[in-house]
Amino acid sequence: MSKFIDQTYKLKDKTVIITGSSGQLGRALCEAYLDLGSKVIGIDIKEPQKKINDVLYFNSDIKDYNKVNDLFKSIKKKCKSIDVLINNAGVSIFTPFEERTPKELDFVIDTNLKGTFYLIQAFIKNTNSRGRNANIINIGSMYGVISPDFRIYDQGDRKNSEIYGATKAGIIQLTKYFAVHLADKEIRVNSISPGGIYNPEFPQSKEFINKYSLRCPMKRMAKIDEIIGGVIFFSSNASSYITGQNLVIDGGMSCW
């Protein structure tokens, strides 16, 4: 059995690119793939508060087409292969809908949708991983599937915006498109759509956690490790016949 597990989840020596590597989920993904023996490339527009040893960091703005392409050229010089791309970087805005500005809309669309597109495009141009289980994992959101329940928010809570949900729905659709488009290149494309994740470093308010938990069938927010498992599954041979799928990890929130 151990041989089966080793072969199925073999990610040692794979080069894994993780965008948004300075954030809560990105940092945890970097640590997880290092534990699996992967070579980890972290990309973020922000410097990490605390760098993880053995992660090769690049500072870049994924909204910039030229910077993304230059970035992949630099990565290719340092790595024999580029095997896995995890499009984790994403942004939102929290101003009232009635006050939404064109600049705010562009910021979210350019980062979440155009940035993801640029990264996929650059990955395809620079990967030489045919036959190595190359794949792309996009991070969507349950709010790309359902609308937020505004009853769980109090004044001062950061309400998920309409444009955030629209871009995450777009990421799920990009996943389906590229799964078909890249199948002949032996590249799988899937997405993970998390529900609300508890952040112990910057915890949500007790009122929000209580209301969210009442709304969720499993009666709690997600732990960060519960999202990581799905990402690792999609990047491993355990999912070798799965492409174009969106795995919703939300404790059942989207079921009702």
C-alpha cells in the first residue's frame, strides 16, 4: 500500500509555481509542497512577512502581461521543468456596490481574470512537462458558485463583492475551457473553490464566525489544511483522469 501511495502522490522533484505566495493559503501551500519534496516557486506582488527556507521567491505583478512573461523566462532558466501552476493570487474590494468605481472594477478583473489568463498562457509557452503529469490548478471560490448570504455580515465586516464573485465564476469557466484546449498537450486543468477559511493570525469577528457557522451545514469555517488536500490531490497522479472540474470545499455551504 505504501508503494501505491508513494507512486500516486509522487510530487518529489516537481517544480510547483504558487502565486499569491505571501498570503494565508499561498504560504501554507508553499510549506506543503516543500514537505512533499517539490521545488517551490513563490510569486507575489508583496514581499512575504517571513520567507520560507528553500522557496524561490519572485516579486511580480500578475496584472502586467510583460512582467509575467519575463518572470517565466527567469524561472525557466533556473528550472529543468515547470510542472504545476497554482493560480492562487486574487483580490477583492469591499466598498458598497453603489459606490463602486471603474478603477476598483479594473483592479479585480485585471488581477483575478486577466492575471490568471496571463499566467496560464506563459505556463503553456514555457513548460516542457509532456508526460510528467503537468497541470494547472486555479483557485476559485464558493462565491463563484453561489451568492453571499448578507445576513451573516455585520457593519464593519468585509462583504464579498459582486465583481469578486463574477471573476471567480469566470475562473471556473476558464478552467473548463483550458481543460479541453490543453488536453492534447497532456496538461490537466482543475479548480478548487474554497468556502470561508478561518484565519488565526487575523481572526474574523466572533459575530461573523457564529453567523457563518449557523449558515454552514458543518457548523464551522474551514481550516487551511482542509483546502490544501484538494490542491495536492489535483496536482498528483491520484487525479490523473480528472480535468475541467471544480471542487467546492465549503463544508456544504453551497448545498442550500
